Amino acid sequence: MYRSWYAIVNGKRIATMVGEPKRREEALDFARFHWPEADVEPNELSRVDG
């Protein structure tokens, strides 16, 4: 789980999403609500155990 995720569109980081710890699926759902074609990648520095 990570507290920070990057939203990626067309290979570019367009946003940083920060908040409660999320798994990839949750972050992807959130990103695609705003940018339907988005993918996500975690900010490795924001990793939390859990």
C-alpha cells in the first residue's frame, strides 16, 4: 500500500494523488474517474506496511 500515486496518461505523469493508503486497484479506480485512459504508478517513498 502507498500513500502517494502518480496518474499517468500517454506516458506522462499528469498528477500526484496523495491521501489515505491505497492499493493499486483503488488508486487506479480513483485516477480513471478523473482520467479514463489513466494508469497509475506508486511513489515508492510513500510505501506503508499493511
